[in-house]
Amino acid sequence: MWYLWLLPPALAAWRASSRERLLIGGAWIGAQALWLSVAYRLEIEGEPVYLELWLASVVFLVVNARALARYLGGLGRDDATSDEGTMRRQ
């Protein structure tokens, strides 16, 4: 959670619609909540939920990777520019 203080400047540079931001943010919060709930059951309740924790970890990894890919894909994207002005190798 140390990286949350980086969120405001990062979101300012991200060119994405409000809908996309809400979807990615909601998916991330949901994956985090899923992982924390299963980890709580293991650590505090003492339930043997190893498979569920592994599956929640995989979901969390996939959501984080997808969110990072969408974020990096939307950085510095300017809709006014296109590939037509660049030289292509023949």
C-alpha cells in the first residue's frame, strides 16, 4: 500500500475515460478485497484455505497486470497524432 501516494500524479498523466478508470479501479479494489478476505480466513480464523488463497492471488496478479498494461498504454497518448506522419521502413 506504500504506492498509493503515487496515485494522484499518476492518474493526472493517464489519458483514459472516466468509465475505464472506474472499471479498472473497481476491479483492483475487488481483487484486493478478495485476496484480503481469504488471507484473513487463513491467518486469523485458521481455516485451511490454501487453494482459495492461491486462486485469489492469481486473480489479483491478473487484475494488477491488466491495470498496469492499460495504464501504460494510455500514458502520453495524444488523439491528435497518428502513425501517418511517421516514416515506415520498406
